[in-house]
Amino acid sequence: MVHFINSLVRPPLALMHDFRPPPYGGGNQFMLAFKRTVEQRGIRCSANIVGRWTRACLFNSMNFDAAYLYDVKRRYPNIRMVHRVDGPKASYRGYDDGSDRKVWEYNRDLADASIFQSEFSLGEYRRMGYEFRSPCVIPNAVDSAIFHESGRIAPPDGCRKVRLISTAWSDNPNKGADTLEYLDAHLDKDRYEFRFVGRTSCEFNWIRLSEPVASPILAGILRQHDIYIAASINDPCSNALLEALACGLPAVYRKSGGHPEIVKNAGVGFVEPAEAPSAIEKVLREYLQLHASIEINRIEGITELYLACCQLK
């Protein structure tokens, strides 16, 4: 991991994260959007370097140089250390590889405060026996300059096929492979079209598969669709779902993980894959009402909450 900074700048906020160019995972998307928004507010921040001028350090999950951060904690004990927690990965992946304990150990050793992305995430860690430093829940948000409704397709009117879409960066089967395969086999091909953008372990016969694309392109694709299918299991706070809602798509979502907290009244939930087609039908019957019920956390407001937790407001 590269540690870099202009020696003439004294940023009060340090962000510790393995930044990657998009398209990449939801945590990376959030950290990029957060960094841009902080800088737009006139608060300077450094990427992966901390100095005596730093007042607060936000470190993401376990995606940082741990040895460096332990040294920072030793050298600068007065810096406020805030941990953005992801997972639990054991719930999301379906197996325990020790990552969740490692996240908790970093939190125990380094953090002054902890930010969880959903009540589901916090509750699952507690169910597993892990308590974190001064926890609070602040949901994710997406870049509103990219993900918005402007230029969105007109609502379905019965004169064209209904356009369904799902997106994912990870090909983890828990991203909803069972539901996607069911819909691929059972939906009415004369009434619907379905596009999947991203990576998947599924082999589709009918659903149109597209490679991952950069965020501005993805936002344009989302705005040309009607309903978003959020089929993942135990997803703590799906950035993909947030992006779709921000682009004006009501959701058909699995009643799992943080999905219900995100969607609220802007969609219809299901439990088993066989229930998804009827959930899609219900969304179509109540389309305008569900669209009007979309509630989006703007990145500007979420940034304010993060900065308050970092004691930089």
C-alpha cells in the first residue's frame, strides 16, 4: 500500500483504505465518494498516511496496512481512531475464515469509535459474541452526482417489456445466484427482459449478462430499467441496491441482511426464490406509489455524520 501526501499540506483527516479504481466493491465505492465529498466541503484528507497534524483517522474494515496503523497508534495516541466495520463476513460468505475476529481485534486494539453500516451488521456481530468500541450505525450513501434520476426511462405502461436489472461486483453465490437462476428459468420472456451487470457464478440462458462497467456508465444503464432485483443473502448494506434506488428504481428484495432497512417502503420483499415473480408483479401494480416512497441518504448528509463521529465538525 502506498503512503503519499503533499508535504505542504496538513490534512486533519486521514483515510486508511486500499483505494482501487472503479468498478470495484461497494466499500471502495463508498470510500471514494466519501473522500470526494469531504474535500468538496473544504476539509483536506490524506490517503494512507498519518502525521502529527492528523486529528482523526478513519480506517475501513480490514482493508488497510495494519502494521502501519499500529505504529501510528503508538506514535500518535491522541489521534481519534474511527473504524468503519463491514460484515460480518461469515454471515455474508457462508463460512468463517477468521476475518470477523481479525476485524474485531483491530477494533479492540486501535479504535475509539465504530461505524456500522446497518442495524443488521451490528446485531450479527453481537450475536457472534463480538462487542465493538462505541458503536453507532450510519448507512452507506452513493455519489449523487453520478447516481440520480435525471434522464430516467418513463415508467412501464404495458406497451413494452418490463425491464429488470441486477448488479454485483462479487461472484459469491450468496449474491443471489439461486434467485437469479430461478428467474432465468421461470419468468415470462414475452413480458420481461432482464439484464445482469457485473460478475456472477451463474450461467444464464435468457438473462443478458454484461461485464462490470464504470459508475457513470452503470448509472446510465440503471436509469434505462424499471425494477431492481436485490437477491443477495445477508448483505449488510448493499451499495448496488443503494445505487439503483438513487436512480429511481423500486426494488424487489430478499428479506435478508440490511435490505429491508435500505428499501423501507420502496419495494416488495420475498424470502424464497419462487416468491420473487409475485413480488415483481406486486411492484408493477403499485409502481408509482413505490417509486414515490424511495428515500435516499445523500452522501453529503452521511458525510456530516461521519465527520461528527470523527469529531471534525
